[in-house]
Amino acid sequence: MADDTDDDRKYRAPALEKGLDILEMLAERGRPMTPSQMSALLGRSVSELFRMIQVLEFRGYIEPSADGYRLTNRLFQLGMAQAPIKSIIDVALPVMRDVTLATGQSCHLVVPSEDQIVVVARIEAPGDLGYSVRVGYRRPIIDATSGLMMYGKASDTAKAALRARLEPLHGERRVKAFVEEAEAAAAEGHARRPSDFVRGVTDVVAPVMGVDGIIATLICPHIERLPKVCDLDAVPAILTEAAGRISREMTAASQA
């Protein structure tokens, strides 16, 4: 938190700022926290935070769990209501449905969120069997296959900003390896690699481009199904063609 003595703002809203401090801290920590833990990190008394916690819970922004309070998807839902996100989802969903029918696999739409990626839409695999992750799922961009395309297809300015954000978090050596893999994926036009946290899943990713660079990715988490609907080697071309359709429609809409 910023030091109040160095704050030259014209107006202040202490109660609102306490609530925002709680939300930002829970988002940054990524795990449930008790009121006493919040108190220690924010430098405020438990009694000072108690009312804020109760209001945030009542309004649906946080919820109690066995380990303390955690964020709900309320903030995510508000973000999803923004026109750019709603627009790309509206454009992408019919195309994603075509992908699932052609591949027999699920399809996800992923957008960047600072140093993370977040799933904003999904179409389940047809039939009774498939693999997918929930809408709202987040992962560090440096760990995600989608992150390779997010970096590799970004502008030089965006790349520099992302490196500056990632290096303090992950170290220069790891970021360098990530950058090299991302540049190779960008040159290939898609990314493909085994999932590093689910065995038997191969992530295939294609970039969705806008006027100013990459705006999202399509990802197909491929699992071997019997009988086969589509061979893994055919998925990159299907996904790349689908991402291109979304890219063209989004570009046309922004230039209209």
C-alpha cells in the first residue's frame, strides 16, 4: 500500500480504500486468508477490517472457506461485462463450436491479464468424454502454453513491458528460456506441447490477432480418444484457421 503521507490526491475515501486493499491483496496472494493475516499484511487492526470484510462478503466479492476468506468470481464477471470481452466472446463461440466438432476436443478462449492468462469462454467436447477447465481459470503467463503465443506475437513494446514484469518474479534465466520458446512458437504460427500438470493432455494453441497485435488465443487441450475423431497432428491447422476467422472478424469490427 502507498504511504498516506506521500499521497497528494485531492479526495480520499478511506472505507472504500480498505475494501479495495482487501480485494487486491486476496487477488495477489491467490489463496484464502484469515482476518488476522489480512491485518498483519495491511497494517490495520482486525476490528478496522471487520466491517469491510462483512460488506464484501454480503455483496458477493469474497466468501468464507475452511482456510479463511477467498475471492469469488464476482470481479471476473464484472470484467467479462466489458464491451471488448463480450464482443470477442460473441464472435468466438460459434467458431469454437466448429473446432470441437472437427476435433472431438474441447476449445477454450484465453486472454491476457497482466502477468497471467485467464480462460474467458469454453466449448465442451462433444459426447460424454472430454477435458476442459472452468471459465475464470488463471495461470501465470510464463507457465502457460497460451503464454508462449501471448509473448511471441506481441509488439516489441508489449514484449519489453512483459519481460520487465516477469523477471523480478521468475528470474532472468527462466524468462530468457520462456522468451526463446515463445519466439520459436510465434515463428511456427502455433504452440504445441504436453501439459505440465495433466498427464496425457497436449495443449495446442493458436493466436487471435487484432489491429494492434495479439488479443487472445484459442487452445485445444487434446486427449487421445477412441475411436479417434481427429489426429493430433491435424489439430494445429484446424485451430489456426479458426483463430484466423476470429481475427478477421475482430479486425473488421474495430475498423468499421
